[in-house]
Amino acid sequence: MIFVEDLSQYLDEFLADARDRIDSISNAVISLEEIVKKGGDEREKRELIDRVFRDAHTLKGTAATMGFMRLSETAHKMENLLDAVRNGEIEITPEIVDLVMDFLDAIEKMIYDIEAGSGDENIDVDPLFEKADKLLKGISSSKERKEEKSHQDNREKETTATHEEVPHIEGNKYHIKVLFQDDAQLKNVRAFLVLTDLEEIGEIIDTIPEREIIEEGNFTGTSLEFTVTTSLSPEEIKKKITRHPEVKEVVVKNVKENVQGENLEENVNEYTIKITMEKEAPLKGVRSFLIVQDLKKIGNLKKVFPEPNKLEKEELIEGKYFAVLLQTNENKDNIKQLILKHPDVEKVEILEGNRLNEFHSADKSKADKSEIKKPTPQSSIERKVKISKMIKVDVFHLDKLMNLVGELVINKGRLEQIAERLGDRELLEALSTTSHLMTELQDEIMEMRLTPVAEVFNKFPRMVRKLARELNKEVEFTMEGSDIEVDRTILDKLGDVLVHLLRNAIDHGIEPPEERIAKGKPRAGKVELIARREKSHILIIVKDDGKGIDPEKVKKKAIEKGLISPEQAAEMRPEEAINLIFLPGFSTAEKVTDVSGRGVGMDVVQDVIKTLNGSISVKSEVGKGTTFILKLPISMAIIQALLVKIANEIYAIPINNILETIDIKQSKLKTIGGKKVIVLRDEIIPVFMLHELFGVGYIEKDKFPAIVVDLGAQKVAIGVDELLNKKDIVIKSLGKMLSNVKGFAGATILGDGRVVLIIDINSLFGGISGGL
Amino acid sequence: MSRKIRVLVVDDSPFIRKVLKDIINSDPELEVCCEAHNGVEAIEAVKTLKPDVITLDIEMPQLNGLDALKFIMNKYPTPVIMISSLTQEGAEATIRALEYGAIDFIPKPSSYLSTGIKELRLEIITKIKEAAKIPPRFLKFRRIRLLESQKRIREKKDVAKSIVAIAASTGGPQSLLRVIPKLPAEIKSGILIVQHMPPGFTKSFAQRLDRVSKIEVKEAEDGDLVEGGKVYVAPGDFHMEVTIRAGKPRITLNKKPKVHGVRPAADPMMISAARAFGRKTIGVVMTGMGRDGAQGLAEIKKRGGTTIAQDKETSIIFGMPKAAIELGVVDYIVPLDRIAETIVRAEKKVLAG
């Protein structure tokens, strides 16, 4: 049993929640800015403002709950700011957005400090508070005045209201029409809430459909109509109703007393509908009754002929039809559809206006006065809402689970050996089933570790916006494929890489607005971040439409830095030249800005990607833009590897690194500058024996197998004794003790329990690449 | 041991949900049967899983707590406890929720509450258990009006000649909102109310009462002169007493130790009122858990005053009135909607004689 003694045990939950809120606020605020700039949808704008406000509010609350008062205060101040935006007292200008972003930065720093254990007191938020106060001060005086006025207004109203007595409401009579969005999911709930809201501010005289239908939560139509007496103004009424989501439109019209009883709205039509049932159909009375109930939901059913209770007893005219007079704003087709949904309807005729008299003469015979209790109206089909069945699990547990499965595999191997020895068929069969189950278990755990890239992507809109403003550039940033999932470990490392690439794109890629205009490009540069799934890989693409990478400049720089010789440069194709940016210590920036910084270059990016068993490539066209493509495995924990053997030891090489496998004849080996090479399809490729790299002795053979790997700028062939099979392997860390050992990415355990080292091609050649 | 009380926790913050869930599940008689992170999910969960009690947050996306409450109380009546943030808006929304039909509320778990987390845990668990026992007749959607009541502005305020001291706890706010508005503008007594509520909420509650009543209602301040036809609500975290100073009845607020675990408590208020006004004191004990007010009524009775208790049928929780009745110190046991008229009649009686 858990006893909740203090809240510190919830710190992780709090931090995760807070970070989500920060991302949510920043993205919503940026979207808002966009909408304001482009003059977008009012409704979307309002929803975004509501969301931002709510997030700030929750952040404030949870921070207070945890006792982080400084953080709570800061969130509170931001909430005030957003509240003013929500009330329309402050316009959303880039300055306001900047300020909100500054608030978020401060909050994020506090969160960081809290996580690091130093509390939320170290961030100086006073300048931010001052800025916010200044902005809020301008509006508060006018707000007070407004409040004072409304207070007076209230005093003037001569109403006495208590819970018991229904007071006589002074005011105007309005006809209110509420239209819901086509895709509204909760119309029945919203309709009920609109009704209760109106009840609170006035007296409802009439509704379409019938009040009972709305109250029971059975409303299914697309529009609601009310006639209400209230002292509120049409704008106030409108505001009350539009606070509900999914409301598309509200029309409030003043109704003059003398037109009461007339059609309230021009587009409300009156129809006489004749519905003929199949003569032989059983239950036609009940069916008719249900049709009547349905019609009540879409409008004002003024008359039913014969009366509903007769209908129910199958007293139809000529034994087969009945007629109704309906006031509705639905069109004829919709009405017809609604009726034809019912079985056993033979014919529906819809006539405009009141033509009911034509039917009266037809039925004078039967008269029955007995009353029958109405069955309850057919309840509408309510939408199923999915309840979140998600739970949060610490990655630690998943790692542990994965390890345990690894252990299981080892044990299974031992069991298999024992079973072999005993020669027990039954035992072997049981073990075979177990191994299937284990594979499934592995897949399941892998699946659990997958996280949507959104978790990292969500930070970027804010970062990009901030950067662009700092550099006086205009950037239109779009993201795609945020829902693509990838292993947690990969995602964690991916963040920094993408930050670097995006910064480069904005800092070095996108030109200043004036320059772009001069070049005939749109003022705002385009930066795209795209995630895409491709079989067992994901592609992440960072694309800009900036000035591109100039191969000549790259070559010049590389020569200056002594990375290549002028001769080498002369021979290089443009695509090759661009790849020089991945060399350590290369930076193409003409000026060093604090954005991309010094020292961290593309080589670091490449290193990170390679440790993830991925690859990075770049395409660029001068004047048109640059595209970086990252190819990453979906899961780090389990990869495909080729097993090779040297000196009776088995090693695993991740298949991602391997271009091809070849057989090398000793006779084809050539020596250039004391190094062995082979010519493969007109390309000179250095050849290394894995034995040499590991420093174990080997006997030269006439023929040996080799794998060809790509080291970025250079291909290399690695000779081994024997190529074994391709296998899915579970990567296990070598542990802290061995973390400094170069050349290995980890270890894995084979089915038979043997431990095999996984070769990390890049770090393996790290030591000798200078000599290539 | 019968089956556990199944609780639906509705909150948009996973963090708060976790805290509440741990607190609720820590009690052997309670279990969280499901969680929802907005009103939409809450309605669906209530419909399909029929929880015994719901804890409901107010600010939520898609469908907020108040709206969800209205729909739930109308369609699937269930005891609801609001989880309220300690802000002015939070307090106002909470009072509104109680009027719509929520049973009770608890402040959002917070490190800076005056009560520690241990006490809060106890409060949450006790309130959920009490809520689960509420008879179905109290579970329904109640419609309210937001229009303000017109007050007759009195030219000259008179010092109160008699006093009405009212005690209420769980179910009190919604019940008092059906008593105070019925009091006539001509009432001559000063009216003191102790409603067990945290600071902040008492102010919003007083404002809401003021808006719908014919007489003025305010949150009491230290030193207030007790005037006739005016209602004084004891502020949260203070005991409220009335004393005669320089011949005039005045309010004193103090932070003396909690009585029955609460502050404000009704007993000190009633005892001080009985001492100041003697037989011109009318004591009323309304719905609520515990036994606060019983001692106070006894003191009023001892000094010749009149005592009233709400009856069992209309008390959301028949704890405090029951304690007073069992003590044998109650003159009138009346249903909720007759409390106001009983007060008026009692006032006539004490002022005449």
C-alpha cells in the first residue's frame, strides 16, 4: 500500500507534464501568430487561445501543488497576459509572442533547475514581470471602468431571482439559432448545455426541436432554435453560446411581440408531408409513430394526422398513410432521407405549405378517444468515446525488460543443449514453442519502446521562430510526420542533431529577406522538417530553400584548413566536395555567429548518426537550397547483423554499415604506397584484414571473403575468415568498465548463449583513418 | 467487507490524476476504477462504467468540468466532488458547481495548503466515502439563474437587535443558497453564518449569496458592526465571534485553535452570540458532517434563545443536525425550504416578547 506522505515522489510526473505544457503553449502561440498574420479562422483562433490559457493555468496549478512557488508565479503572470489576449484586450503582436516565448524560456530553465535539484529560485524573472505588468497596466484601467459600469447596469435591473421562484424577466425577446459544425461529435451534450446556459440568463419560451429532446440528451440535428426573453444584449447572448466548442454559427434576432406565432426565421419552411407505408407491413403503426418522433427532432411538428396515439394503434388513413405539418429549416431531401431510413415506408410526398386540410376529408370515419401512453422517444445513438488506456512507463523498466528477455534467450540456449543431449523430442518441441513466444515478446517490447518523433519535434517551432527573429530572418517552418515512431534511445540522441541541422539551415541557409527579394525568392525562407517511414527505417529530412552549399567554397575552405590538397580538390566532383563538410573541423560559415557556434561541426552530427547505426547524406544546389537526409533504424535494441568469423571467434557487423560482400583472391590484391588495395568496378578500395585491426595473427589464403563498408567519404573492404549468417541481434551495452574500448558498439547473445561482440565500423577506423 | 467504492478521477493533468489516484487507492475501501482527462471522456466513463463517486476538475479541454457536471447530473446522476484550484475563479466555479448539484469539493492537492498532505489525504478519503452514501434524491441537476437580485437600499442601518447564527458544512453552500435569498428585506436580525470552507472560497460564496439575496451579504471583517438585515459569512481559517463593545455588537475574528478540526467552527460563534444577545438569539444547524453547532445550540437554549435544525429528509449529510437533535436542544426540526420562514417567525417571537 502506498501512503502519500509528501509530493516529491511525483517530481517526474510533474516535470514531464510541465514540459508537455510548455511545448503545447509555444506551438499554439506560434500558430496563433500565423493566423493573426494571415487573417485565418476566428474559431480556430479562439480554440488556440483557450488551449494556451488552459495550459498556463494547469502549469500554474501543478507547480503550486509541488510547492514551486516561483514557477507558479511566473506561470500565473503569463496566464494573466494570455487572459488579456483571450478577452481581446491585447492584440497578438510579434512582441507579445516574444514575451510569451521569454516566459516559456524562463519556465523551461526553472524546470531544468528543478530537475537538477537546485529549485526554481535561480532564474531572474523580474524583467519579464515588469514587461508583462507594463502591458497589463494599460488595459487594467479600462477594464475597471468597464466592470464598474456593468455593476451599475446590474443594479438597474429590476429582477428578483431566487432558486424557487421564476421571476418575471424584463427584457427583449430574441430568436436564437445555433448551428453546429458538420463533424460535431457531442451535439447532444452541447445542445443541452446551450439550453441550460440560456436558462440561466433568461426565460426560454420555445425551442426547436422540443425541449424534452434536448433535455434528454437526444438531440441529433444540425441546428437548434430558441425563443428567449432576456435582458442581455444579442452580443452577450452570442458570446454565451459561442463559448461552446463545435458551435459553427449563432444567429440572434430580435423578435417583435406582434409577430409571435409567425414563422420566426425566413428559411424555416412549412411542409405538409404524406407518408405512405407498405400496406402489408407488420408494425406499421409503431413505425409511423417512430417516424413522427424523428420528425420532432428536426423541427416544429405542428400537426399530425391522424393523431399520434391513433397512429400507434395502426389507425392510418385508408389503412396505409398519414400526414404531418412540419416547420423546419431542413430541406426536402433531408426530410425524405430521414423518413426513408425507417423500414416499410412505401412513399414520401412533401408539399410546401399547409395542405393538411386535403387529408381531413379523407378520414372521417374512425374516431377513438382512448389515450395511450407514449413510449419513450427512441434514444439516439450516442457516439462512443474512447477512454484513454495509456499508462506511463519509465524507459528504465523497458530496458530492464529487454535485458531480461536477453537472459531468457541465453537460458533457452542452454536448455536446448540439454534437450539435445537427452534426445527428448517432447522437450525440444516445447522449447521450440518457447522460442516463438520469446520472439513475440521481443517484438512487443520493441513496440513499447517506440515514441512518436513529435516529442522532439514539438520543441522546434519555438526554437526556429526565436532564431529567425534573432537573426532578422523570416522563416516559414513546417513539420510533417510527427506521428512517426522511433525507438526511445534514438529519439533522445536525435534531438541535438536536428537542433544543429535546423540552426544551420536558418543561419547559413536562409538568406536575409532583402537578399531573397533581390534574388526573386519569396521574402520568407522555407524550412521543412519531415519524418517518413520506409520499411525498417525512418527518414528524417531537413530541407531549406536558402542559398545552398557552394562546392567551390567548400573546396577552398578544405584546402585552407589543410584537409585536402589542391590536387585532390581539382579532381573532386561537386557532390564529393559537398561531403567535405562532414570532415572534422570544417565550418562553412563566413562569420562565426553565436547561433551555430564554433567547434561543433557536421562531423559531430555524422558521428552521432553513425552511433545510431544510421547514415546522413546531403544534397544541395547553389541558390536553390540544401537538403539533409537522415536514415535511421527504427529500433536500436534489435538490429540486423551479419555474423563473421575470424580466428575461431564470431563477431557481428550491423547490416546498415555493409554495402556488399565479396570474395577476394590473393592474386587480385595490389599494393599502393605499402597498403593493400583492390580494384572493384573501377574503384580503388583499401583492403584490411579484420585480424590486423584486432591485432590477431592470420594465415594468408588464396581466397578470402570480405565485406565492403562505407566510411562516408571512403569505401573500405574488410577481410574475414568466414561469413556466417544474417541474424536479428539484441544489442547489449558493454557496461561502464569497457566503454572506452574502441571498435565495438556492444555485445549480443546468440541463441546458443554465446556472447558475441558487435563491431562498430566507424570507431574501428577512427584510429587509422588519417592514414587512408 | 463489501465491494470497494469505485471512483472516477477526471483531470486533464496526468500529474494530478496520479496524485489523486495514489491517495484514493491507498485506502482499502476505495479504488480508482477509471480515469478521464476531459469532460467528454468523463461522460462516456460515467455512462459505461457507472462509478460510485466522481472527482471532477474544472478547467479541462473539449468539455470543461462545469459543463460535464451539468450533463452528468441531468442524465446519469452520480455523486460528484469538485477538485478546485485555490483561485478566485476556482472558488466561483466551485460555488456554481455546488449549485448545479455537485456534492462537495476539495482543494487541489498543493504543498502550500495550510493543511499538510496527510490531512488532505484524510479529507479526500472521508469526503469520497461520505459522497458514496448520499441518497439518490440529492443527486440531480439543479438549474440556476445568474440574474442579480434587486436590493432595497436602506437609508439608515440599524444595529441588530437580535441575532441569527447559522452553522453548515457539507452540502451547506447549495442549501444556504436556498435559505438566505428567501429572507425578507425587512428582517431585523443580524445574521451570522459559519460555513466550513477554506479561505478564498468564503468570499466567493458570500458574493454569490449577495447577488441572489434581497439582503446584503458580506464576508465578515474584524471589527464589523453587526447591523440588522445584513449577513456576515465567517472567512475561511478564522473563527468568528460577536461581542458587545461600547454597547454595540461587533464581529471579532481570531485564529484560536481549530474546534472539531475546523476553523471557522460554529460552536464558538453560537456561544458568543448567545452570550451577547441572550434570548434574542436564534441558532440554526444545517446539513453537514460531524457535530459542530450542537454545543452552540445547547448554549443558546440555555440562555433562552430559539433553536432550529434541518430535518433528515433534506439534509445532504444528516450529521450536525442529528448531533444537535440527539442532544435534545432543538426547538424546531424543519425541511430546508421552511428554514427561512421559521427564522422569520422565531424573530417575530423573540422581538415581541
